[in-house]
Amino acid sequence: MKKAVSIAMTVTLLASLPALGQDGFNQMPSNNGFNTQNPNFQQQPSPNFQQQPSFQQPQPSFQQPQPSFQQPQPQPSFQQPQQQPNQTDMMMQQLQQMAQLELQDYGIQPTQQLHDGAMHGPTPNSIPGARVTTTAELFQLVMGNQQPYLLFDVLGGDQTLPGAIMAVNAAQPGSFQDQTQQGFGQFLQQVTGGRQDATLIFYCASTQCWMSYNAALRAANLGYRNVLWYRGGLEAWSYAGLPTMPAGGGMMPQNPGGAMAPNMGGGGMMMPGMNGGGAMMPNTGY
């Protein structure tokens, strides 16, 4: 009897064991810290240094070279050569450089009185009542053929500038009331046709010559308004490679057109509009 009761109690206890399993460990809360994994330790995000784009994607400057090495630009100078200057332009550049020597200052003060000392020596680089001209300006005047002028040789040597008129006596010292001045006034009245606006150019040997200085002063004191002193003279003209002529003959501008024509009258200049419309002036030396 006792044995039957014991077996019955054992069966009852065994039957209750599944209920205890369902109501115990299998139904523990999910946040008890033992059955669930802690995401903070097992699922760490990948650090930044494992995926640096600078090491995986190189800079494009190394992959794409500069186009200047692939497509060089052609030099335009080889395709379009520059035009060479003509001889007249080259001549003018040389003459303009010469002008610095022709206008060189020797430290001599200009004077309004006629020079009565040695005719050879340093001269001023300006002149009262007149204007200093250079080889470059005289060359343009001769080649341009646009402005009438008279060119006077005050030196009286074997060679002269083309078309020059001898006027050696005008270099004499003295005063503006002497006989030389009176004779020079009559001479200029004749060759200019009485026009005191005529362009008169006087020259002698070089910048070391006073003879043309005196002649230019005399012309200015006679009332002529366009008096030019060619200070460089025959020396500068020859140094520039420009032509000279034997004294007493040569070339002169022709009227009209200004073409160079032989001077059959013993030297002189043709002045358009002067002395009856361009008649040739005799070379008297007055």
C-alpha cells in the first residue's frame, strides 16, 4: 500500500517538471545580461583609418599629365616673319643717333654779337634769333621736297653740299651796321625775292666752326624769321655717308616735284615761288 502511494507521488512530481521548466530559466527576461550578446563589444564600427580614400584613389594630377607637354604651341615668329625696315627708315635711325653728337654742349655760352676770335673752336649748341638744325632734319627737308629752302655754304672749300649757295663773306666779324652786313642784306633780298619768311640754312665745317654762326646771326638781324644753323656742317653730312659735290657745281631741287637735277648755273638753289616763280639763283658768293 505504501509502495503504491510512493509510486503515485513520483509520477505526480515527474508530471510537474515541464511546467517548472517553462516558468523558470526559459522565461527569464531578455535583459538579464547573460543570455543576450552585448552589442557594444561584439559589433564595433570600422575605424576611419581602415578606409582612407587618399590611399585608394590617387590624385588625378598624376593620372592626367599637363596638356602643355602633349600639345606644344607653335611659335608664330616662324610662321609670320616681321617685315624688314626700308633703307630710308634705317638711315633716319642712324641720323637721329648722330644728332646727339651734333647737339653736344661744349660749355660755350651763345652770344648775340658776331664772333671775332678764331674761327676754329668749340661753338655753342644754340644761337639767338635762329635755330640749330641737325643732319636728320636737313635730310628730311631735302628728301621731303615739301618746303622750299635756301642752303648756304659759308666755308668755301673744295666740296659742298648739293645745291648750296656760296656765302663766305657773311662769316666776317664786325658789326650789324658794317658794309658786310649791307652787302649781305642785298644778296639775301635777291635770292629770296624779298620774302623774309624763307627758310635759310647756313653751314660750314663742323661743330668746331664759327663761320656759319656769324652768317646765321647776320641773317637773323636782317629780319629773316626762319634761319637755321646747321652746326654739324660738312663733317656731319659726310660722316652720314650723304653725297657732296665739287664747289661751283652740283645738284639742286627741281621745281615742281623736287627731283634732283643738274645745276648748270654754277651752284645755287631753286626756290619755288621766289624770284619770279622758281628761277635759279646764281652762285655769286656775293
